Amino acid sequence: MRVSIKVRLFASMRDHAGVKDADVQGKNVGEVLDSLVNAYPLLKTQIFKEDGDLLPHVRVLLNGIAISDLDTELKIGDEIAVFPPVGGG
């Protein structure tokens, strides 16, 4: 079942989308990210490789916990956060 999910964007992700939060739908994390890049096309190259896999430096959190399995099912009330690479030094 597809649910509406709030996606929080940080740093350069916000700049590319022009928003800090987006409400999109999907039944799993991958579908939500696909919906996100359909709504905000400039995010596509910031999140996905050309083959559609998640870029290795992008961090996705589901309810505050880092995940890597884009097939993770979602339920009403879940929240996703997407982080670009973080530099420091």
C-alpha cells in the first residue's frame, strides 16, 4: 500500500530541491525516493547513479535510523531524511 511520507532534505539537497521538506508517496523507500526525484528532478543526480542505484555517499535515514535497503516497507507516520556527503576537516 502506498503511503504519504515526509522526506526531509539537508544541505545541498535542500538547495537542489528548493525545499527543506517534501511530501511524496510510495510503498517502500525506493518508491519514495523515485517520487522525490520525479517531483524535484535536480535531485536525481544527487541521489542516484546512472544505473538507478543509490550513490554510495548518500545517507538515507528512516525514522532516524540509517538504512541501505531501498525495499524497506513504509507505514503511515514514517519519516525519511536524505543527507548528501558531509565534508569536514
